[in-house]
Amino acid sequence: MSGDPSEEELEELRKKKMEQLKEQQGDDGEAQEAAKQQADAQKQAVLKQNLTDGARKRLNTVKMSKPQVGEQIEQQVVALAQSGRVQGQIDEDQMKELLSELTPDSKSFDIKRR
């Protein structure tokens, strides 16, 4: 008879431990989400400070069509700004240059029919 109560106690302890682990994971997830939002807000502030309106519009257009390329460009602009290599604001022409440097040339194929 002493075996049954110990199994029940063990089961209760397991349930309590599982609940604690779930709560900890929830807290960690919230902290990570808050840190991610803060980093994103800082990135947006740096971009707003270092890009003209035209350059921001072009970047948003690129992000809508090619999200990965847009993220890469954003990271590049933030890195340039943090290293102090940005003089003034990046205008639309400079944004075009950045885009042409970071995007691979698209290959075009001419199909000739006989």
C-alpha cells in the first residue's frame, strides 16, 4: 500500500515541475520578444535618422518585393551608420548604388526560335 501513495506523489511532483517549466519558458519567450522589439525600434530609429524620404520609400519597396534583400540592406545601412561611415543622410541615388552592389546581377536569356 505504501507504493500507491508514493506514485501519486511522484505524479503530482511531475505535474508541478512541468507547470514551472512552462511558466519559465513563457517568461523567457516574453523577454526575448521584448528584446527583439527594442532592437527593431532602435534599427528603425537609425534608419529614419540616416535615410532621406526617397531612400526610405525605395527601401520599403524593395522589402515588399524581396524581404531578404531588404533586411540585408537595412543591416548594411545600420552597420555603416554605427561605424560612422555615413556622411549626412543616404539619398535615393546612394540607395540605388547600395542595392546594385548587394543584389546579384540578374541573368537574362535570349531565346531565338528558328
